[in-house]
Amino acid sequence: MNNIRIAEVRSRIRILTHFKKFGTYHAGVVLECDRQVIASYLVDVESWTLHEILLFANTLDFLEDELIFIFFKRVSNLLEYYVLLDNGREIYCTLLINLLEYTFKKEQYQYTEVLLAQLDLLSTDYREFFHRTVYKFFEGLLLMKRGEEVKGRKIAEHMLETMRYLDQEPLAKMFSHLV
């Protein structure tokens, strides 16, 4: 378990260092050995807890595409059990946000729409304010892709401004690359 945590932290440090230096989020800086440690662990573990779901959520951007879909199927089956817990709801919202970004970047908009609908259902409480902000941001992006450029851009830009207003400039900068 310690090797998995080390691989995750080292990967995050490498990604954040690259982001700080170049201003872009690039998962390609993750060491292959760290990718393998994390992927092997997630493949081999028999039953997933919130720990594995969070690990998947935090590392999906440097996992192989086919593993992401296999793992998402696995966690989808657990959704109904864990969303009843506050911590579980938070972890699933985080996972959905990361998957939204992943599918949007891959131009898999049909999946983005499904994930957005799931995030809409989960981010209804005031404690999910951040998740709701990101939901609205991606809603704006999808409107832009559907041809409603002005309306969608207005929503997306407003959410970016909200993030900046709440002193979340690094998040706003990261998401602004999608507009």
C-alpha cells in the first residue's frame, strides 16, 4: 500500500511541477513505473472501497483508456452504496468531474453528457458548491459544442470568474484551457 501512495504523490508532484513551470497540465510527465504500480494495484484489488475510488479519481488522467472504462464500470456498480455517505458523495463528485474533463478532452461528448447528468443529480446540497460550479462550467462547454456558442461561453466564463473570485485561480486557469 505504501508503494501505491508513493507513486501517487510522486506523480502529482511531477504534474504540478510541470504545471508551475510551463503553465499546462500534462500527465505525460508521470513515470511509467508509477503508472504501472497504480494500474496494477487497481486491477488486482478484489473489492473497491472509497480509497480505491479516490485513487482512481485522482489518477485517471494517466491511466490507459481501456482501464479507465473498466474501472468506471466497476465504480458505477458501487455508486448507490457510497453516495449515501457524505464522504462517498464527495469522492464520486470528484470522480465525475475528472471524468468530465477526460471525456471532454477526448471529444467523447455523449459520455460527457451522461456524466454531467450524474453530477447534476449528486451536486444538489450546499456542501457540493464547488461540484455544482464545475457542473455549470461543463454545461456551458457542451452548449458551445452543440452550437449555442454565445450562451455556452457566457456560462463557462461566468463559472471561471466565480472560481477566480473565490481565490481558485489555479483551477480557473486549468479549466480555461477547455474553453
